[in-house]
Amino acid sequence: MKRNTERMPNPSTRPRPNRVRRNRRVAGGDAARNELVSRSLESAQQCLVNQDYGTAFAHYLLVLNLAPALKDFAKESFRFTLFKWAEELDALSRIQDIFDCYEQALELFPNDEVIVNSMGEHLFRMGFRDEAAGYFHKALKLKPDFADAKENFHRVANWLVERWHFLMLNDHKRNAKYQRAIQKAVQSGFNTVLDIGTGTGILSMFAKKAGASEVCACELSNTMYELACEVLSANAMEGEIKILHMKSLDMEIPKDIPNRVSLVVTETVDAGLFGEGIVETLIHAWKHLLLPPQISESQAVPTSGVGRVIPASATVFGMAVQCPEIRRHHRVGVVEVGGVCLTGAPELHSPAIYSTDSDDSTEPYTTERLSRIPGGYTPLTEHFQALTVDFNSPQELGGLCSQKPSRICLPITKHGVLDAIVAWFVLQLDEENSLSTGPEEETCWEQAVYPVQNLLDCAVKPGDSLILEVSCQDAYLRICMVSLVRAGDGMETELDGDPSLSSEAELCSALACLQTTQGRDQQKCMLESSEIALLNNVKYHDSFKTALSKLLSSIRAGGKSESTVLDGTGCSADCGNSQRQDCPNTASDPLYVLDVSEGFSILSLIAAKLGSVKAYSSVEKEQHQTVLKILAETNGVSEEMLEFWLNHVEDDSALLQRPTTDKMWSAVILDCVETCGLIRQELMEKAALARCLLEPGGRIFPGRIVMYGMLVESETLLQESAVQGTEPTLGLNIGPFINQFTVPVHVFLDINTLPCVHLSQTVELFTLDLMYPNANYNSREVKVQTCSSGRVTAIPFWYQVHLDDEISLSTFSEDSHWKQAAVVLDEAIEVKAGDLLLLNIQQHKNSMSITAKKGGEHTATGSAD
């Protein structure tokens, strides 16, 4: 979220006399109060001049509470004071004081969209996304065209109402099966119902329509709770379904519901089945909220006195797979990138760690939609049944997490590289209705992926066997690969310890290296999966090495680079030439390079290896710094030539500063594109500041970013974007309410595997020049000719990242660690081959909006935040 950058108001401004007189009449001629107001207002304005924002804020609160008639006059100054004081409190980590100040401000200005939006920004930064969304939504209601609030709301909506909500509600097959199972249970006598984790309330409404006498629902998310209330009202069920804003674990009888219920319906399951806490939820429900279970299957179903759960049970399946895409995101597979040798690095692993020794709080899997994963996957084993659980057996649920892990021997059936175990489940709603989340199913579910990370030789062949352990000891489904038994020699490689040495030569080599690696080989470091994919991106690092080498050679030779330009604000890239003439980097000095990439990056080390370069890395995590130090040592880079920039700046929000008071940067590396496929926030602001910190001939990397896109028809993007009418929700009116959280841009896409029809060739949409800002523009119109007939529903886009005039990287390449994104139009446009569409691309701060129209027709819109 972008911080407020309000300009300081004129402190010498005074209110017009008639406003003061009007206040005096309201105050009833209270001279003492008027005198206090006048003096406090003067004090507030003087404090602003002195930058004493806390005291100024206190004075303004006093003035505006005593003299509300001054609100219009003081609003601008009050806003400025609030924002500056909040920044100071934020720097001091006085979080509660920030919120107290905003609550006081909103009591005075409850309908000020700027303050409301700013409150949301602070909440979002603190991790309170649910609450932040409410403020952004309110700001938009107050001012629908408020661009900052719209951008903020779109970003937070992706967190609050995840895209699977739309897919799930559009899944007619899933909804129909739940409806049939609930209807059958209610009509069999289980007619008092509790819907746990109700979401939009769809399962509760199924129960009520089936004839349930009592229906109660609970929802923890404030956003979803309020949404469900709106949905119930729109479907004339607000008085028939009781909805509670709380966790079911906190529910009590008779405080929250009068009696135990006979039926619990829920879908609190994730791709790994147990990740949303269904086991704990149902154990609590059986103990405190549900009637006792049916004793045996032969017992006749009574009309009262017995409870049950939908879904009734689940069975987990799995298989071992080869998948290059999973491999490159979870296992470092290169030994050298950009001239940096990685063999001396500690063991690097992704967060999806599956070791039996791993922290119980760590989610041991990631998720993928295998049917759309780039490069596909190859099964290396047959499907196997990993686990079954009966949700209608309290005893089985209670013992599930205390059971010892079960061992499974899994024969390898195909040659390949062992990259992961993937798992899915079949949810048995009742005897007749079931849902599968398998990779071959058309479903709203992804599959759970347990990557292989600690096996040196991952090649397998028929005859080999995997030994797996399956457990639910910590409320997560854990599938741990214990060992790999090789065919023929029976050699067993332990996966949770050191891999077995497969030859005498390897043993001798290990013994010879024991002294030098004894302390190091025990070290481990966790990287995000996108950071591992970046580390595996050889072209990315080699391109940066080449571009940096060219630039630094040019500077050493005394050549001029492309940086002597105006930055569009009156400051040149030679800005402060009078300063620079006092502090040139001489030929004997090292050149200074700053890498401010987000997360883990070795670009600073690549620069340091180029010789006579003092490189600074902005990596923040201590373990990441340790990895860079070890790699520097093993690559012959001395400590003084690689430093960590955050150790040199007092405020990590002000990363872009001179390296020393008398030096400038030869190169500044900016992280310009987020992994999700969007331009990073505040990129242009950072670039403007970086340009003023460059020595003559220095430059920013990248220098230019070009946005490309195409027209497509994609039913999948529509399904992931919004509920498509009432047909998939079986006649229930849900779409208009959850569709408030529709975002016009979809992120983390793989366009190569996106189900869609290409309706045009690739076209250039927009350019952002970080070195030559005068070349930038705020809007651009592009004519696109269609090559096929169809309905234009979306515009996928990606970037060509130009390091210099000759070297560039695409965010759309097969080895890219970046994903792509797409703007989904609010209305599809019918086209025939040869039609011309006019796209209008506009930039506003950190977002781009795209409108499309054909001829004289109406305009369809979308935006790329």
C-alpha cells in the first residue's frame, strides 16, 4: 500500500472572520472558549512549522472538538498533520497509538474518503486485511472514482475473497451434489442444522429450502459474515437462518444455539484435506454441538436424538510424479549462475518441507492445479490410498492425530526424476454423492504437492521403491518420504538424514572434505519457492552479469552511459552536478553497486565478482545474509566488497541513499515486477530517486519495461472472476454480492496453459522508461486487429524487461520465475476475424487501466493494478 504524500498546507492561513463569529454563536458567546480555540489553532500551525506533528495533532483535536464549524477550514491541515504523525508513530512501532489517532480523526471526519482510505492502508500493512477491506470499500462508497481506494480495494480483495470462492460457486456439479445430500438428510429427519464456515451461506440456504426447522450458521471472517448477511436478506431468509460471527470452536449451548443440532454441514477443507482444521472442528462439534452419532449402520435412522455430518467421510489418494515445474520451484538444480558457484551454499529448501522433524506449525505441502501446470507431469507410480477418515465417528476423529504414522511401500513403475508426491481426496457426502479433487477432474480444487527436496539423486526406474509415512499428527496431512530403495543392489537412501553414499569413491571424497565442510553442511536455509525458481533462472543472472559488466567497463573507461537526462521533475540524472563534481569516483576507487531486489538475491554477489566493485545487498533476513556471506567466501569475494545495505541505513523505508557522503552509485538494481505478474508499487518513485543518486555514466537496472498483451476468449478467467448468474448456484441469488469483490486483474497466471482461444497476435501496450522519464506517457491508444472470431473476455499481459538497449528478459519465458497476469473485461466484446478493437491504456500511480471498444460501441473496462 502506498503511503499518503500530502503536501504541507500553508501554516499562515487563517480562518475567515465570519466562520469564527458563526462558531461564537454556536458557543453561546463563550469568550473563554473562543480564546482557547484561537490560541490552540495558532499553536497547531506553529507546531506544523516546527514539524512537531504530535503536538499539532493534539491542538487540532481540541480546536475541532470545541469549534466544529472550523472543520472545513482546517481539514487539509488536519489531514496533513494526521498522516505525518502516523508516520512517526509507525517508525516507533506505536501501533495502538496510530489506530487511536485515526479513530479520533474519524469521529471528526467520518465521511472523509482520504482519511478512511488511509486508515485502511495502515490496517493492511499491519496484517488486518479483513478490517482494511471495510475501510477501502467505505472510501469507494463515499467517492466511487477515488483511484487510490479502488487500487487498494482490488489488492486486498484478492486476499479476502480468494479466487476459489468464485470457482466453487460456479461449480454446478459440486453445488448440486451438496444440495442433494443435504436435502436427503433433512428429509430423513436431520432437520436442525449447523453450517460451519458458511462463507456466502449457500449450504445453509440449501438446508432451509429442504425444509429444515432450524438452521444456524457461523463464519469467522468479517468480510464473509457481512456478505452472507446480505445474501440471506436478498434470498428472503434473513429471519429463517441465524448467522453468528464467530468460530464454531467458541460456540456454546444455550448461549449461542439453544440445543444440540442433528446435522452439521461444512466444507472446511483445503487441498490437503485437513489444513483448514476440519478435524479439530468436528471433534469439538461432536463433543459440544451435535447430537450423539448413530451407533451402527444397521440402526434404524430415528427422527430425533441422533446426529450426523456432511461430508460423511474422505479418502486421500496420492502418486509420485516427475514435474519440471515443481522441481525448479523447490530444488536448486544449477551449480553456477552469473559466474557465481553455488556448490558451497547451505542446503536450500522451500517452505513446503516434509521432514518428520519439521515444525508442527509448518504447512508441509504447496498446491498446484496439475491439469494446467507448465510442462505437464508424468506419474511415476500407480495411485495409492494414503488414508481414510470417517467424520461421523468421534472416536476415529479423536484418535486420528495420535495415531502412529502408517508406512507405505510404493513401487516405481516408470523411468523418470522423482520431483514430488501429489495428493487429492474423494469427499463422500453421503452414500450416493461424492466429490473428487483428483487431477483429472474438472473441479474447483487444486492438488496438494509434497516436493522432493533432500534427495541428491532423484532419478528412479522401475523396480525402485519409495517408502512413505502418512500421518495426521499435527492436524496437517503429512506424507513424508522416508527412503528410496534402489532396484538390484537393495541400497536404501534415507531421505530424512544424510543420503547414503553409493560408491567407495564418494565415501573417500566425503572423508577428504570432512574437515572443511564439517560445520557448513549442517546449515539449512529456507527460501520462498519463487526465490528458488529465480535462483534456477540461469538466463536472468547471466543477463545481469553481462549488462553490469558492460556498464562498469564503460564507466572505468570514462565513457558516458545513457543516464544524462531529465527525470521529468526538473531533476536530471546528472542531478546535483555541483554535488557530483565534489565527489567523483576516481579510477582507483571501487565502483558502487546497490541491489534493492525484494527477497533473496545474488545480484550483488555477481556484481562484486566483476572486480573492483563494492556491492551492497538489501537482503533483510539473517539466514539469507549468512548464505550470501558463505557464497562470497567460497567464490573468493572479500568481506569488505560485499556488504548489507540495511546495516548502513537507519530507516529501512529509505533504502535509496548515497553509499557514502562523498560517493555515488554506478548502478542501482530495482525489483520492477512482482512474481505475480504486476509492476511493483512505487517503482517510478524509486526510479526517480535512484536517478539522482547515480554517478555520471551510471544507470538503473532495468532501464525500461515494455508491456505486451493479446486478446483472448477464456471461460476459465470468467469463472474465476465472478459468479456467472444464478444457474450454477441453483437459483440462489449470490452473484451480485460476492461479485463486489471481483477484481479486474488476475495474477499468478501461466498463459501457456490457460484454457483460452487467442483472438489476436501479440501487441505492444505500454512502456515505462526508468532512465528517460520524459519519454513516458500517462495514456496510450492501441489498435488491435482480431485474427479469429469469438468473444473478447480478457487481455493477458506480460513484460519485456530491458536491462540496456541490447539485453532484455521476458516475464513470459519458460524459465521465468515470474508469472503473468490478465485484465478481465467487465463485458465481453463479440468480434469477427479482421475486426479492429481500440484499447486505451492509462497509468495512474501504481496501476494501469485498460478499456476496449469496437467501432462506436460501448466500452468494456478492466485494470492492471
